Amino acid sequence: MKLVALESDPNHQWSLTRTLRQAGYHCRGYQTVHALMESPWAEEADLAIIDGDGVHLDMRLIERLRQRFWSDRPMLFIGSRDYQFGHIARDGDGRLVRPISASSLLKCVRATLGRAWDRYANLDTVRFGQYLFEPHGRSVLINGARVALTRKEYSLALLLFRNLSRPVSRVYIAGCVWRHDERINTRTMTTHISAIRAKLRFRENADYVLIPIYNYGYRLDPAIRYPLMSDERNGDSPGPMLTDECQVDSGLSVESTS
């Protein structure tokens, strides 16, 4: 997941972004509104964290940011007084009052992202190419053919499609899919990944490829990104190379069974 943080104090910014990166998030900090708005991350971010003390909160400024970047995505406001967010925060936005700890920051980030994810997951239908997600029936139609999924398989599959071509950490998957048991056994998650790979025909389907990322998580990509993938499946090729950016330690890895 991609997060952006608007924090004018460089020390606070360093501490905040470091905490989030160690928790498995991709996070970048910005000291000015102009720097944030000029960054390509502004359009891609799943959550914007705004320091209400260092940045003079102005309703017009916040509305401008929302209209341009985050009309359908949440914001998390941090400040020394809760009442200063009353006229700015929407339903679904997060609030944190200083002083804050690393654990309270991560808890609020997960809760804010979780609320946003619930709203998205409960839409009537969501389509990705030939895949049509039906939340009420917890099933997926592939070219009109219905495939039944368990509740967790459905949530996991939708999460991967929602983050198409983005690395998704095991920590974030655990938080969204398993919620109250974020440190689930790695083997449990691997079992669910294998199930949706088989049920959604990622093995024989040429549209999408589900790639494991070493010591981090997974990424669902359009198969067109790997034009030789269909040949590699029948040969001895090890598959697509992962970028250095993706081969990182999430810091808060899911428990192993070794």
C-alpha cells in the first residue's frame, strides 16, 4: 500500500515514515503542500496523513487536495487538539491526537484503511476485465461462469485486484482479510493464495499473473507485463524478475511455522 505524509517537521516526518515502512507500507513524506501535489505518489496513495500542527489546516486547501486526488480515499489527521479536525474530517477519515506512539499510529492507519476497504468491498458489483465480483453472493463470475469463494478467499482476491500491479505486503493482507488476527500463520495465507490461484484460473488464464515477492508479499499483474509467461510455464524459466524495490523486509512479518 502507498501512503503519503504531509509533515513540515523533518524529524517528525522521518519518525513517521520510518514507522510505517517498518510495518510494511510504502510511504513518502513531504514538507510542503506544493511538494506533495507535484509528486506522482499523490494520485496513487491509498491514504494521506496530514499533520494539522505543522500545516495550517485550511478547509479550502483540504477540499482542493480531496477534489484533485482523494475524493474516494481516506485521510488521517494528526494534531495536538481533536476539535481542530471537526470541520475538516469526513466520515471514514482518521484522527490522532498527540502525543502518539508507534503502536497507536499503526492501529489508526489500519483502522482507517480498513473502513475504506469495507466501503469498497460492499459495492454492488466490481468488474476487472472478465472478472465480475459479487459481494453479496461472495462469488466471482469469469466470463459469466460463477465461481464460489469463501469469505476470506473473496476478500483476498478483491484486495489483490484492487491493488493491481502494486506490491501488497503480508502484513496488510492479514490486517484486511483476517482483521483481528493480523499475525496469522504464513501457511494459512499461502493456502488461501493457492486456492484463489486455482479457482480464478490464474494458472491457465493468460490475463493475470500472481507473483510472490520474497520476504514481503504478493503482486497481481496483467499477464501482458510478462509476454513470455505462457511459454515459461511450460519450460524451465524461473519466471519474471522482481525489482529491487519489491525485495524488501516488511519489518513486521507474518509468523512462520519453521
